[in-house]
Amino acid sequence: MGVGHPECPERLDAISDWLLATGVLDALDQRHAPAAPIADLELAHGRMHIAALRGLTESLRDDIVAGGPTHVQIDPDTSLNAHTWDAALHAAGSALAATDAVMAGELVNAFCAVRPPGHHACREKAMGFCFFNNVAVAARYALERHGLERVAIIDFDVHHGNGTEDIVAGDARILMASFFQHPFYPYGCPRSDAPNLLNVALPAYSKGDAVRAVVERDWMPRLDAFAPQMVFISAGFDAHRDDELGQMGLVEADYAWMTRRIKELAQRHAQGRLVSCLEGGYHLDALARSVEAHVRVLADV
């Protein structure tokens, strides 16, 4: 998104380098992501939104050839370059391929290390570093293409997943559970009171004990009663105490604990079926260590 932007390619480099250095990567079944078909993106996004992003990309590529600008500004935080369309297709495609592999029994669960992230992308709007809502697309895909009746989306990014809420609010087949720092970005976005949403606002500087209380007191009773047949995670690691894009106080042990509780939920109700997709996390060292903690629990390594 431009020099100095926190949503940078080095994020994925930091994750892969750390997983390699710690030996975790050797224990994983690594796969490359295909591009998501447009018809599957339309499960969560309007045709005009998809067409607009593709049109902006094609126009930008022509401008670059003619010596014009290299980016199109979507909002003050989010810009599109000549490769964003392809990257966004493959990020969403990763979540779809992971869903297929887990549903087929090829994998027990999966972590999608993808950019750009997705949970701020609304049905008709790109924002907050996000273009397509990877988790929402995959959740709807599991329902529509695999015939599931109930899926859960759990979001532990420091920012409210307003895009996911916009897409799934009122869909009784999906239960969304999250915590997020409040007041914080995205400022001014309307919040739904739809009965399938369980989004808990926490104040700045909340630490692991507050988050664990939300999981046990608020999330788990509702999730167990809902009994999802598959679980999706919007895995943001920017609630880490070292991350300057948030003001919460989580550490790696908190992410491991949350992952374990969510994995146990999937084992109780969904035959272990779980797909996690990377969202935020911008302090490179903290991101890498937190992803390691997350993946170690998922993979039992």
C-alpha cells in the first residue's frame, strides 16, 4: 500500500521466517492458494463492488504504462496498486481452498497466512486495508457450496470486524463472536443489534484476563448452544501489547489459550473443522511469535 504502510509484505516474511526458524513449518502441510472465483466472492459481496475493484485495477495498470500514478487511494488508510486485485483474489481463494480441504477431511484445520486482510471489507465497500472479506466469503461458501447449516465466525482482532458484521448480520446460519477495543477504529461505523452477533467492546489497555473472561462468560455459552458445524477465525494479532496499532495488552500465551478454547469448541461440535485467516498484526516480531503460538495449538506441535 506504499512505503511505510503497516500492512506490508514483510508481515508474511516475518511469519514464514519465524515458523521456519522454530521448526514449526516442517510440521505443516503447506499449500499455495488459488484465486477465488468471482461467483464465490458474490456470496458475500455485491457485483458492483467486485466490478469496481477490477475496473480500478485495469485503469491503474493503463495509467502506470503511461507514466501515471502507481496507487489509487480508496480511503485515508487503504490504497490499491496494480497487484492488489490478484492478491485479494488469492487471499479469498486461500480461505475457500482451506474450507474445501477441511470439509474433504484432507486437513483437520488450516491457517491462511494471507494479505490483504479482510474483516473490514463490507458487502459494498473496501476499507481498513481490506478489499474482500476472506472469512465472510468462506463462511458463506461453507453454507452454500458444502451444505452446512450453521457456522461460527470468531474474530479476535483489536479492531471491530465491521465488514464481517455488515455481511452476516441477520443471517441466522452464522454466529459471529468477537471482542475489540472501543472506542477505536473503525470510528463512526454503525453497529448492528442483530441476534446472530455477539461483539463485545473492551476498553483500551485491557489485558489477557479481561479477554479470557469474555471468552468464558460471553462467547462459549452462546457458541456451544449454537453448535456450529464449522468454525472460522479472523485471526488478528494486533491486540498484542507490543503492537502500536492497538492499545490492548495480550501476549502469546493469550493467543494460544484462545486458540485452544476455539479448537475445543470445533472438536465438540464440528468434527474439529476450523479455518483461521490472518487479519491484523503489525509489530513484526510480536506477529511472528503470536502466529507461532496460534499454529502450534492448531497443529498440535
